[in-house]
Amino acid sequence: MPGRVRENGPMTTSQHPGPADDLPIRDGMIRLGQALKLANLAEDGAQARALVEDGQVRVNGEVETRRGRQLHPGDVVAAGGAAVRITAAD
């Protein structure tokens, strides 16, 4: 996208995922690392950690480097060209 720049250079298409799928959670919050695994954005905890540490994960459009960040319904997590919206389970 012309004119938009992030800290590590121009934004790429993979950083602008399409519509977010819903990721329902039972409790009022979930940790980022857990959400990445539950949403299949990471295969396991090691991959989730690597994605976060490498700055490849965005929460609500901002790069997030804390794997333990608490996510709540309404938060949107994006990684690898895909995105999920945290929702409350019915």
C-alpha cells in the first residue's frame, strides 16, 4: 500500500489479511500463544514463539512481541496472511 510504512520497511500483502474468521473462547481471555495454536496460525508453541519474537504477529493492527499478551473478545490477531477475531463462545 503506497504511503504506509512500518518500522521494518514497507507493509506487504501478507500483513494485510482478508476478513477475520471467528475464534470462540470459553473464558473471558486467552493468551496470544494459545490463540495462535488454537487458530492453526502456528503448529505448536515453538512456532508461535518464533512468529511473535520475529515480529510476524499483529494484534488489532499493531505488531505484538509478547506471547503472553491477554486477548479478549473483539481482538483481531493476524499472522501469515490469515486473521482471527476473538469471540465469546455461546
